[in-house]
Amino acid sequence: MEIYTIKELNFAFPGQDKAALANINLTIEEGEFVAICGQSGCGKSTLLRQLKTILTPHGRRSGTVAYRGLPLEEADRRTQAADIGFVLQQPDNGIVTDKVWHELAFGLESLGCDQRTIRLRVAETASFFGIQNWFHKPVSELSGGQKQLLNLASVMAMQPSVLILDEPTSQLDPIAAADFLASVGKINRELGTTVILTEHRLEEALPLADRVIVLDQGTMIVNDSPREASAKLAAMQHAMIAAMPTPVQVYSAVERGGERQVPIPLTVKEGRQWLDRMKGDSVGGLMMESDERDGSVLDPYASNFATGSARRAAIWNSILNRKSDAAKADSAAVAFRDVWFKYEREGPDVIKDLSFEVKKGQFCCIVGGNGTGKSTALSLISGLLQPYRGKVTINGRNPAAARASELFTNGLGVLPQNPQSLFVKKTVGLDLREMLSDTKLTTEHKRAKLDAVIRFAELESLLGKHPYDLSGGEQQRAALAKVLLLEPRILLLDEPTKGLDGFFKAKLGRYLERLNADGVTILLVSHDIEFCARYGQIGAMFFDGAIISSDYVKPFFAGNGFYTTAANRMARHRWPNAVTAEDVIARCSSKSR
Amino acid sequence: MRRSAFAAYHPFVNFVYFAAVLAFCMLWMHPVFQAISLLGAVVNAVLLNGRRAIRFQLRFMLPLFVIMAAANPMFSHAGVTILFYMKDGNPVTLESILYGAAASAMYVTVIVWFSCYNAVMTSDKFMYLFGRIMPALSLIFAMVLRFVPRYMHQLKVISDAQACIGRDYRQGGWIRRARNGIRMLSIMTTWALENAIETADSMKSRGYGLPNRTSFSIFRFDRRDRRLSACMAGLLLVLVLGAASGANAIRYFPSVHVQAMTAFSVLVYAAYLTLCLLPALIQTWEDWKWKSIRSRN
């Protein structure tokens, strides 16, 4: 039976001519798992909010949304509250009360269930989601992943028949995101609950989905099974291909134009099998041979030249050539020497004997799991925290002792994990202008500086908006512009790709490359292996309070077993040094035909 | 702090107990009753808070007691038994010394009882009890408890981010600091309102605002709670009868007077002792039971 039938749905926000949703026709069957994707601002969230009356924004609307055969508006509030579960994007905003057990009961309290019912439902739900171990905790002590799981559980406690999730994993790290999506999959599989999910992290979501819907500027361009949808996107050469799992990207680039002989690979496993089939043999022994023909085994750094632009290659060269004199202390932009740090006197050490250097002009990416001390290390660099043993130096000086005006002007720029926290004014324009208010520049000079930064970050159309109204990617750009006005020579970034879709990530990557080419040293901390592999020069792995290994990104990721890109996991049995999707594509194309 | 056996009882039992003990402590200044109450308060505080309680009592309560007891006869000169005259000619009376000691003992006892109350009646228990009377209020309370730590956290995040562009409230001259601080507070307001919209969505989406809302709690009034309530009711009855007969009262001025000790008043003392030591008795009983179960295995 159809749970939702959407006919000829059009929607426009008040005061806007352009339709946010245009001509949507869609049916969703009971028990289906539907993934909706598309670039930021394509209307995903707007569509989801049409599916529950109380969350529907104001605006001009035509067409019908039917729930179980009847117009949605006719289902009363009580039915909708219980039957249609909705999980929001920000884990923190979804939670209302201070205790985990109370949050689980919140919906049932609203429905007016009695003690006995609530007790049972809460117990069941907590057991299903494995919450019993933190059932009595205050919400403020939970991790981001736990908070989002709590949001999911507290909706599921009402036993809805449809579960709607609006980019639920965008604020989570990859491990927590995978766990969360696995829970959603379990709900769909074991309870038969219909799931409608928007997501930009498609690597995990796609294999779970029965159907994929792709939105582009408010219209539905694809509505098919994951495999068919990927194939259609590949055939269209649509920009959304960049958000698809790596195997799909590789497939679509390699099989461009040619007719499909095999089903399109969605997972790493299928990708490997497809590669083997395409190459005709799957004997591991041939691996070295094929790589030798490739030439890359002789020079592990060559793969960087294969994909990077000529300019990037030139920087690379200069860094490689400088390798010998790089040992000189004066070329270190950021240096840690035997650094130890803990938050409380009796507490555990967070940073343990960390020795590490980032040379001037490098683009260094630090990867590693949650709670390993990555962000703490960044705070040590910016002088917000001080080590209790050892030394941190920025250009040879101690950041904690330096005056803020000296440290952060023409020196250190810090882009925090939440770019929103940089904004303090009513509009983006005012916020940017404020940065120059203390300098002794002439008005024209200020104007010129502002214009240059605005052009660089492409903020022209956003200057009049409130910073909080921008999308995640736009906020990131505005924040970057704000920091760049201080003309930093060293840029620190904490999880810059969090919550960004593939399109904005690529944009950010290009900005960073350009800055790096201008000689800015970049140190970024991220969970996003794909991003680091694509844009970084040096990769380092943080574990247990220290850096375990570091190397140039390609050999770094090529040497890792688990902690490496999907492209490398897919293709390393043939080309151990292929790290990015582009690497694999280049190798496939050069030899396949 | 170790797990308290008494705190594991239903919040209603906990609350009635403390209400009774605190009220009696303030009402009855009979020396025997005061001694019993102080003893109970100290024993319970030590059982609940351990060494910290002992340190607190020796460091703060004992000096407080001494100062207050000494201060009273210097300012109050009522009473018929004059011991000596001070330099300014005012008499120091036995009654005012005794009354000062009694009043300060009461004061100290109340504070110690409150330290026990705080350890046992956590915010969620309090909220549960009063939430039953006013469900909306209890939800607001829960939301405030959620909001405050969140707000403080975000303030720290913003402050750190601003520090890294040299615009924190801890940087620069004082005019600059003030300006940065105000700017941060203003953006915090925006932030709070902005996020409140989504939280409101989450609440509406889960049916908040529907009529007949109930209030759930993880507390259950079980047989154990009923037994303890009955036991407490019995003790309270004896004590109230004692109060009615005048056995619990004392007169300090103009001269000290208490009723003569009778068999009944001894019963009342015993009841009061049991009541004041109730949490400690429960704790000891449970510890003993636990040990005996363990040793049997």
C-alpha cells in the first residue's frame, strides 16, 4: 500500500518567484527505504517538510500530498505526531529535556500515554538502540553520535510507521555516521518502518536504499533503484555524480559513452569485482607488473603529478627539492617538541609526547578518530591551551605568550570547527568590514582589500544576508573570508568539510589549493580521508595523543590498510598507489582500451 | 560519595522525611531532642558524604556553633539566674547562655540536615514531585537544565573562535574587552533564538501541545516505599502526641523549665532517635544484609 502519494506538488517560499519545488510526482510504498539526494539548496529539506503538516513552511503551494490515500491535512495532529517520525539535522536542536530517559519519554508524554505504557515503550526502545548503558545520563554528557541516536530513538519510541530524516549524519564523524545509518537500516529491515532520508554521505546510505530520488533545483530528475539511478546520473554526466560512492564515480568516468555490460558497482566490494572483470584477470601477482607499466611504483610521488594541475606539481617539486634543507629549524611554521597536555591535574593525558613539524608552505592534513587529541593539538597551536611539558612554537615563538594582535595578524588564522561561531554582526558585509575596523588603512585601501577577499570567496550575492541564514557551505566561505582579512601566513582548519556536500567540498579544496600556492601554510584536522587525499600534500595520523606516522599523502594513504580512501580500498590490489578516484580513473583509462 | 540506600527510596518518602526532620529540628528546642537531631544529622551526613562531611563540620560548623553560642549572652540579658556582670554593667545570665547554645545548635543542625537533603534530593527528584502538581513547570525546568549547559558551551565555542581572530572578551584594553563582550552576548541571543526554532519544531513534531499531556517518571512507589512510609507515619504519630503532651517543649525565659521525664517521654525520645537515624539504620541494615549474602555464597 502507498504510504505517501504526491501529485503535481509545487511550492514557493513567500516573496520568491522561483519555485522551491516544481511538479513533484512521487509515490512511496509502505516499508520502502527512499534516499533523496541533491546539492545544497535543491529542495530536499523543503520536500521532506511537506510530508508532515506541522513542519510545513509557509508559502504558495499547489498539488496534493496524500497520506495513506487521504489528504495529509485530514490526518489529525495526534495521528501525525505518532505516525510520522521526523529527525532533524542538528543533533543538539532536536533534544528538548536534560536527561536521556526523559527525552525518550517526551513524545509519549505528549500523546498522553500512561506510566505503564511509557515505561514499557521507553525500555523497549532503549534496548533496541543499545541506550541502556547511558539511560540515566544528562544529555550534555553525550557525544554527537549518541545525541543523534537519542533523537532517533525518542522518535521511534512513538512507534511511527514512517521515519523521515533530514541529513541526520551531516554533523557526525564518519564512524558515528555509519553507526547511525546502520541503526536506520535496522529499523527499516527489522521493523518494516518506511524510511525517507536525505543525505549527502551516499557511500553508506546508497547500499541501504531501495530507491534513490535526485532533486535538481526543485525538480525530480531521477527516481529509480540505486543502481539504475547511478547509471542514469552517469549517462547524464550530472554534477551529482561527484557525491556518489567512489565505485560509481570511477565506473561512470571509465564507461563514459560505452554501453553498460555489467551492473554498476555501488560498494567497494562490487567495485573490486568490476575492476577485475574489466581487466580480465584477477591474479594478485600481476599487480606489481601492472604498476610497473604504470611507472608509479618507481616513484611513489609520481601519482601526485598524474592528477594535480601543473601548478600543484610545481609546488610539489619545490617542496621535494627543499627536502634536504627542510631540516633547518627556521623553516618550520608550526613545531611541537615533546609536548604533553592534560585538561585536569588528575585527568588523563590528552596529548602524549607529541613531536611534529609543519614546514613553511606545506599543506598538511591530520586524520584520526574521535577523541584522539587532534582538536586539542590545534588549540595548543593557537595558544588557547598551554602544554604542561614540552614546547609549541609558531615561527619559532611561543603562541601562548604572544600578544593576540601579533599572533593573529599576518600570522595565524584559525577556522573553527563551527564556522558560525566567527560571526558577530547582522550581515556578512558588516562582519567582514568589522575585521578591518582597527587597522590604520585608508578607506580606499580597505575597500580594495575587502573586494579582493569577497571576490576570492565568491560572496558577492551574500553580503546583505544574516550570517546565520547562510547554508553550511556558504558559512564556511564567509568564515574563511573573515579569517583571510587578517592575512594569515599559517591557516589552521578544524573539520572544514563537516556538513558540506561534495560540490562545496570541491570548492573549498580549490580555495585551499590557491592559498597554499600563494605560500600560506595550511594545517587541517579532519575525518574526511577523501578530502585530505585529494587536496593535501602531507598526511599524518593522530592516535592516542600523538602522531603515529606521517608522509606525503599518496604514499601515506597507500600504505594504510583500513584508514584509507574508498578508491584505494577498491583498486589497491591492482594499483597500490592509486589513492583518489581520479587516480583510479586515470589508470583505468590509460590501459583499458 | 557512596550510594545511599535511603536515596534509593521513592522521592516522596525522601521529601516527607526531610520535611519532617527539618520542621521538628526547628520547632523543638528541648535539649534531648536537639542532641538527638544533631546526632542524626551528623551521622547521616558522614554516611552520605564521607570524609568531606567530617571536614566540613569541623572546619565550619564547629566555629559557627561556638561564635553564635558566645554571642547570645553578650547581647541578650534576659533570665533570672545572673552569673556575673560585664564591664559595661550588663548581667550575663545562665538562661541566655543556655538559649544561645540551643539556638546555635539548632542552626548548625539545620545546615547539616540540608547537606543531607542536597545529597539525597537531586534535581530530577524534586522536579518529579512538583511536576505532578504543575506538569508545564516541570517541563520548563527540564528544558532550562538542558539549555544552561548548552548555552555555556556555545559561549565558550564562540569565545574561543573570537580569541583566534583577536576579538575575545579577554583580549585588549578594557573598552575593547567590553565591546567584544557585548558583541558576543548579542550574537549569543541570536544563536539561542535561531536554535530555539528548531527545538520548537522537534517538540511540535513529537506532539507537544496536544491536550492531556502526561508526565513520566522513572520512580516507582513500591512495597518497600509503602513499608517505610507506614513506619515513618507511626513514628510521626508518637512524636506529635509527645508534642501535644508538652514533653518536647522547653521554656528558657525567665527561667529554664522542662517537664519531668516520664515513661511516655522516654518513648517519645526513642521514637525521635529512630526517626533521625532512620537513613543510617537503613544503610547499616542493607550493608549487613549484603555482607551476609556475599559470605553465604
